[in-house]
Amino acid sequence: RINYIYNHISPEQPFPQALDDIEAERLWKELSTVHRWSNLYNAHSIPAKLRSFGATEPDLQKKESAPLIELMARVEHNRWNIEKLIMGYRPTTPEEDEAIQRLGKQQKRKIERESFAHTYIKPYEALDESTKAYDRLIMKYLWRL
């Protein structure tokens, strides 16, 4: 389900109203083993997150919830960083980052696959705003996962 949500969530469509089990299964089968494990690690971290941030869903639509969402996104990014490092990934080099900027997503995937490097293995503060916004959106709907 986490993979399904990651594939469907966006600022325009914040949370799918219904889960399409057939598509969820198709998307799952398309994942590499390392990405399947990543989804499983994320899923297994949800109970700890709920205990840490509150077992009941707060009204995250309210403006005063922004600091909580930001904290949750920061915590999730730190968890993800550790997960990637444990799995054997490394941060990308400045040269790899430049190639990704120049050549786009296909180059990013190639570097991830062939060099086991990831451009987002960095402190939360160093992420671009669109990546942070995506992380905030995922955390905003954590209770529904």
C-alpha cells in the first residue's frame, strides 16, 4: 500500500480515496527487491511513528499543524537515510549530481542501479523544496496508511 500511495500522491491529488488492489499488486510486482524492502521497512516503522507523534490522527489541515508535519517529514527522511545506508547505498558525488541535473531521471535511475548511490542521501535541510514538500505530504497522511 505504501508503494501504491507513493505512486499516486501529489499536491493535486493528495490522497487516493480508494485503493485499487489490482493496480497495487501490479505496481508491487514491478518493484526491484531493494525497493520492496524499502517499502517494508517504511511500513514497519509506522507503529513507532504513531506512538511518537500521537496514536490518533490530528487535524493536519490546520495551519498550526505545519510544525508537526515538518518534524514528521524530517524524522522520516532521517529514517530513510539510515535505511539506504544500511542497504549499502552511498551519497552521490558532486559529479554524479551534475550528471543527474543535466541528463534527468534516467541518469538518476542508472546511477542508483549501477553505483548504488542516491542523490537524496543528505541532511533534510539540504533537500530541494519539492522533495521536502513530497515528504510532508506523505507524512500528512501517515495515519491513513
